Amino acid sequence: MSESTRENALRLTLLRRSELWKNAAARAQRLSGKRTDDAADATAMADDYRMLAHDVAKVRRLLPDSRAREYLESAYALAHAALHRPAWHASHAILGLFRDDLPEVMRWLRPHIVWATALFILTIAAGYWMVHTYPDLIALFASPELIATVERGQLWTEGLLNVVPSSVLSLQILTNNIVVSLFAYCAGFLFGLGTVYVLGLNGLMLGAVFAFTGQHGLDDDLFRFVVAHGCVEISVMCLSGAAGAAVGEALIRPGTATRAQSFQRAALQSGKLILACALLLIGSGLIEGYVSPNPVFSLRARIAIGVSYWIFMLALLNGWLFGRRRRFRSGATA
């Protein structure tokens, strides 16, 4: 038997094992997200891992440029992750989320964050220009009650604490902010088009309202109200939109994985950021309920609170609060 004939026979024999690969991948997928006390499952998983490792070596030599190699390597990686998953501890999981996972998600989302932020800034400028040039267009972005209040020389936020207690106001604001952020995230699933709509609309509204209040000499008062909570609140909206757009891109360009696998991977990754964003919005809601409408706080105090909380957000999302920079430096020195 010639060498080429023998290699062809080996290829056919290898491809006939595809059903075993599918069963191993399905078992690894089933066990990767949960714990099990079934000894048979653990034994079968170990056997699958050895079988996949053996076949990966063969398929890389015999079928290096095939889809079979891509599928087998994916199944092998899944089995490796399921078999070598460490014991789960709540404290370790939370520490790992904020120290390691979130910074990795932020690096992965960096291009989407840049363009989402640029889109928001451009639409703010566009909304400001539209209303500054054509004042009647404010009716597209603001309610008649808000327009009438500003035309009387008052902000709609004045006397807010006399109507609603800070605790109730914070809860209402927190709920609304989380809903808006989740909507910005989920809208991005529409292949990123939803993110353009949500960020574009909110940017146009913010720019238009600032232009309108500026025409009545109230833009300084509006900035005074917004600055304490707005730095983080607006950043979270851009982050949520960027995360949703990344999931939408995973649907458009799944790469070597299937569309469902690409969507699942992107959703799990971006979901970690959405959880952190929800936690940040709790603090933002408290600031907006207790600080922003309270005339006791000076402009300097409001700016200090807003900038400090924004820096805290950067430190949280980049893992600086949990020793990530120190660990990186020690690893680099070693």
C-alpha cells in the first residue's frame, strides 16, 4: 500500500469518528455551566478529553486546513475548560470578576466604546446646533410642560425635593436609568442599529435641551444639576450601547464558530460589564436623588463628586481597585 493511499484511509477513519466528537462536545457543553456529582459523567468527560487530544494531533497533521480541524479544536478547548474548571467560591468569583474579567471585557470592547462615545458626542453637537439655529425644533425633543417651564425662566428640576422625598426620587431614577441602559444594551442586538438609535436619540435630546436652556439663560443651572451624576450616568449609557453593539457584531461576523456560539460567547462576556454598570447606576441614582436637586451643594462640590465618581468607575472597570496593576507589575518584573 502506497503512502498516499494509507493517509487517505487514515483520513476516512478519522472523519468516521465525528459522531464521537459531537457527543464529547455536547457533554462538555452540558457540564461546563453546572456542577455534577455523577461519577459516570466525570469518567466520561475524562475519556472524552483524552480522545479529543489524541484526535486533535492527528487531524492537525492529516487535515490541517479543514473545518473538521476547527470543530475538533473547539470541542477540545471546551472539554479542557470543563475538566479543569476550579472549585467555585463566591468570594473568589467576585474578586475574579472585578480584578480580571472586567478589564478583559473593557479591552475587548475598546473599539466599540470609542465609536459609541464619538457617536454620542457628535449627536450632542448636532442637537445643540439644530435648536440653537432653529429654536422651534425643541418641540421634537422636549415636552410642552418642560418648554413652558423653561420659558418662564425656571428649570423643571427646581423644587423637586419639595415634591418627592430623596429616597423615593433615588429609587425612581435608579429604576429608570437601569431600564434605559438595558434597552441600550438589548437594542444593540439588532446588528448594532439599535445602539445607533438609542445613543443618537439621547445625544440629540441632551444637546437640544442645553441649547434651549441656554437661550433662556438657564444652561448654567442645568449643568449644575447634571454634573454630579451625569459623568457616570452618560458613560454607562455609552458602555451599555457598546456592549450591545459587540453582541450584534458577533451575530453579523461569527468567525469560525457558529452564529449561536458566537452570540452566546459575546453575550456572556458583555453581560459582566452590564452587571458592573447596574451597580454603578445605584450610586448614580443616589447622587441624583440626594445631591443634584439639593441647593446646599455648591458647584465645586458637585464637580468634585461627579469627577471622583467617574474616576472610581474607571478604577472599578479596569481592575485597579483590586490590585490588577500591582499584579501586572510583579509579573513583568519576574
